[in-house]
Amino acid sequence: VEVQMGEHRFRCAAVLGRGSYGEVWRAHVMAGPAGLGEVALKEVNCKSQNELQQAIFEVQVLLALEKSAVPGPAELRVPRCICYQVDACHRGWKVRTAMTVVPGESLDYYVRRKPLPGRTRLAGLRRGLALVEKLLCDIGPSLQLLEPIAWHRDVNSHNILVDGAPDDADEDQVRANAAFWLIDFGLAVDSQSWVSESGKWRTEYIGGDSRYWPPSSWIMHLLGPEGFRGRPDLCEQYQRRLDVHGLGITALELLCSVALQCPSGSEDLGPWNAVLENWSLYRDAVWQWWAAVYAVFSAGGDLAPVQAKLVEDKIVD
């Protein structure tokens, strides 16, 4: 399939990702400015004006981020928007965006890879710490640049790619060569209109993967804005700290998953044992809550009974 977008022409080669929004293709550049061999071509199907505005806002965020990163674009670990186009179709609109292809594999898959034979849990912990150090150093500055523009609202291991960290790389090689990239701004919201007492946080649909939600997102999901009465710190968290919390949970997932994939032995991990044990407890609980919500949501069912059960179980006190 070939796609014409202004002076650019692309030939789709393979699917990079699919979701409810549409598809992302790896596409070869057949015509256009020199110096670009391939792109990630995202196509979003919009059935309403709200969906159209959201898809265009994703493009605007990428463009604004690139502008804000000048003259230091090396700090920006997100795709760069090459061009975009909006076309009317019989069911609404198609928004196509051509972006640079960022390297690496999904961190979600990476953390589930089996370790090299013989790697101990202590060695896995050290490797996990080196990976987390790079994750925070790479993604943190991009979130800082993003803050005046938008909140991503979906920072998690599905939307972060990791490159340059093969299984046989030691900690020093990981620190020197690993690179992390943040992708998929499809749920982003304007950070300026989101905050404040009467901001859009009150009415916008809650977004993101609930396994990475802070307590304030569960309050919003189960109780609505009224749930923040007498809880100003949690209200502030929901307005301004969703991305920071998502990155923190992702860092814990990376650290603990890499360590727990390795067999435990007689090594004394000291206080790290408690970290690994509590991560396992947290993961099991939130995965259960997420599964209950996602099963109904994905089938288009009524969430109210599930929400009532979660309130009854007092996951929000």
C-alpha cells in the first residue's frame, strides 16, 4: 500500500503496532526530501470531532516538543513528526502522521525476557539498577520539556522502547549504550487547561493503563472529582503528577522484573528483598483490578457493577 502525503510518498511494509485507534506501519520513503529512508506511519480513524481533535493534538504535541528542545534535541527521546495529513472518509476522518522510527523493542517485552544462564538474582538486581538509571536519565528530561505543553497520561512499559541493552551487556555497557524512548502521545492532554480548580481534569475521560495509575486516578475512576474533597494532595497528584508516577512505576517494574527473572540463591540481598516482595504484592493486586475493569471495558459492557465492587473492596479508602 502506498500513501501520498503532500510531497512525501510512502510504501507500507510491516505493522509496528495496532490498537483501538488504528495502526502504525513501518513505511519506506518512496519520494520526498532526501535523507530519510523509512518512517513510522500512524493512521488514526476518527468518528467524531472530539476524536479528530485528539489525533491532531498528538501531532501538535510532537511538533511543540521538537521546537522546545532546540538547541538541545539530543535530550528529546520521542519520535519526530515528519508530516501529517487529515483526510475525510465515509465514516469520519483519517489522520495520518509520519514520524521517525525510534530504535528498540517494547520495554513490556524486554522485562519478560529470560536471563542468561547462571545469572544470579544479585547480578540481576545490579543490571536492573543500571537499566533504571538510564531509563530515568533518558525519559525524565523529555517529560520535563513536555510539562508546559501536555501530560502524556500513558507512561508505562508498553509505550517505552529500549535499545542498546542486549542480554550479555554488563552494567557498565548498559550505562554507556542503553537508550530509552517514549512513544504514543494519543492520550495526551493540554497541561495548561487541565490544571486548576475548574480545569478539564474534572471532565476529561480518565486515560492510561490502570496498572500504572497513582491512587488519585483510582479515586477519580471510582468516585469522580468529589472523591478529592479533603484530599488536596491527591487532587494535586491527579492534576500534575500522572506522568511522574507512571515513570516511577515503570522504573520499579523494570528493576524488579529483571531481578525476579533470575533464580534466588543464598545471596543476602538485604533491604532489596523487601522491595522485591512488595513489588510482587503490588503487581498481583493491581493486575487483578486492571483485569476486572479491562474485561468489561474491552467488551463494551457496563463498568458500574465492577466499580461498585472495587469500592466495596475498599481499594479507595
